[in-house]
Amino acid sequence: MRGRWLPVVLIVASGAACAGRDPTYSSDIGVEAVPVDEGSLAGWWVGQFEAASVVNVPIVGPRNGGSNSGRLVRLTWNAGAGRYDAEMTWCWADVFEVEGVRHAFDDTALARLRVGATTVTAEHDRGAVQFGRVLDLWGVRDMPDPYDTELPTHRNFSSPPQSDWVFDEDQDGHPGVTDHMSGTIDGDAYVVVRTIFSPHGVARTPDQLVGLVAPERIEQRVLDSTAAIWGIQQGAVETRQTPDPDPRASWFQMVRIADGATCSDVRAARADGRLAARRPF
């Protein structure tokens, strides 16, 4: 398993790494793809998406980090467009521990996060799949450019225009989304997050997809906090993260599930091993 990482970011990155690759990615992940019928990937899937990063920890410097997010994914075949439309619902957000700091997000809070939307194209005869650019935003909305507008910070989130973008997405009475921290830091951080990614990979079987996540951007800003570290108020600390340079460190796995599944089914798939505890290739 990879090292652990600091405040949020989930997962949940971008497909710029696809140029020049064999579309089946067998040279990258060592998995032989199987052909699938056109439209046959439509349905419900339990999935996990792991994004590895390098975290610039204040005072101590860069450390390996990352996160693993559980998602309920629904694919709908759009025959006219020749693609799948995807909905991705948050089920868990496990942020890896860095320098003794642990993170937790309430299930009720995750249930209130927006459902993500993207598209998936497939070379069915080769068993290759490519997600569109996925954008995950936590605690912000209505920014002029959701991909590139600078996220609000603790210095400006209470003043326009940033105050118009920040909202209490988990509905707990605090701005952004609440990260419950323990260990070296103890307390709550109120954060906004942006991650961008485009998973790409193969059908290992008609009922399992695996591949690489290819992180593009991993950003988090602490708006405010009840915690302090070494006498520095955590709300005034801006950590910076960059994607891990090893493309194989960020990966995904999806397993078909019965229609109408819920996050309980996603968690059950992790508990019984259908979703692997480690990278499955």
C-alpha cells in the first residue's frame, strides 16, 4: 500500500497521459483486455478510485500521500452519441495518514455531496475504456471557471466574490466540507476541494474494469479550523499537493453489481474482497 496523505482530496484526476499509449494499456498494467459487446457495460457498478500524491507538509517537507474513494457508478448507454453517460455517487473517502494525521468524513456528510457526471467511451472490440475529464468539487459552486478559477482560501472566503462560491455542502453549519482530524492534529478543518481525473483502462472481464486514474489536479484549501499544530492555527496553513509521478500509483477498479445498488453494496464489496484491498494488477 502507498504512504498516507494529508487533508482531503479524493478523489477522487486527467487523461492527458493517454497520448502514445496502446489503447488496451496492457504494457502499463499487465492486464489482457477482453472484447465486450457494444452497450454491454451499461448498468450499475461498485468502484474504487485511488489517487496517489506528494504532499508538501509544513515544516517537515514533501511526503507521499493519497486517497481512496468508494463510488457507486451508473453507466447508461447513449447509442446516438456512441458513448456511456456516467453518474458517480460518493460512498467513502479514505484520506491516507501523513505524519500521524488521520482524517474522517461522516457517511451522512458524504451522502450530501453532489453526484458526479462524466462520459465513458469504449473500444468494445478491444475492451478498452476511457472516462472523460472528471471534476470533483467539494464546498464550492458557481465559480466562473470550475476547472481553473482559484479556490477560495482562509484569507478571502468570507468576502465577495469567493463568499458567493463557498457553501455548506455537508449541511453541518460550517463552510465547505468538514474534515475530522485526529492524531498529530486534533480538531475539525473546514475545507474546499477540487480534483480532476480521467480513468482509463480495460475490461478484465465483462463484469470488471481496471486501469489507471491519471491525476491531473489535486487541490485543497483550509478555510477555517478548530485545530492547531505547533502553535500555528491550521486554518492559516496552506498545504500543496501534486500527483505522484508514478502513473501506476493511481488506479481504479469497478465491479458490476445489481441494478438499484446503494453505498451499502459498495462497502460490502470492499468488505468481502470483490473490491481489492491493494491495487489489483
